[in-house]
Amino acid sequence: MVKFTYTILYVKDVEKAIDFYEKAFAFTRKFMTPEKDYAELLVGETTLSFVSLSLANSNLKDGFIESSLNNKPFGIEIGFTTEDVEATVHSAVAAGAVIVENPKTKPWGQVVAYVRDLDGFLIEICTAMG
């Protein structure tokens, strides 16, 4: 049996990234290495993890494309559901997020907004489906 366990974001500063997600979304810190190059947050059933660019580079011999607010977001997003999209977007922006799309109600009734975190990763903030 295969289980989706975690997503890891490659970030410039693990501690800053963790602080952002704690402030923006009230997630709880699960673990951080003494070197502060890897950390995990409790975000529900799946863990959201962060690794420093230097550690990520040591794991991948051919490197990777670094996420940055200076470039368009990758063709992938992380999604968080909430009952109050507008308040959650406000909290994320207060913590340093950049608004990409303000909350909109989709034809199927779901409210959806998009922000980017400190490292440029795309985050969907939305109400739950059905």
C-alpha cells in the first residue's frame, strides 16, 4: 500500500519558512533539525516539510529549479481548505504572502484564492468541496 505522507518545499531559509506558515495558517511545528536545514509542520493528515537549498542540492546531483517570487510560479500548488477564505488570505498576507488572485466564488460554489509564500510557492486557499 502506498500512502502520500509529505510534501517538501526547497527554501532559502527553513526557519523563516516555518515561521511564515505558523503565522499565516496557525500550523504547528513538528520537528526541526539542530542545523535548521530541515523541518516539518503538522498540517493535517499529511506533513508539510521544508529543506534548505544547500541540503536539497546535496541530495540531487543534477540540481533543480529554485522557486522565486521573481519568476512565475511552478505548475503545481499546495492547497489549504478553510471555512473563511478571506480571513485566511488576510492572515497569510499579514505574514508576508503575496496575493496572486483574490477570493472568487467558482460556478460550483467553492471559494478560491491564490497567494505565494516567501519563496514563491503557489498556495491555493479555498473552501472544502461538497
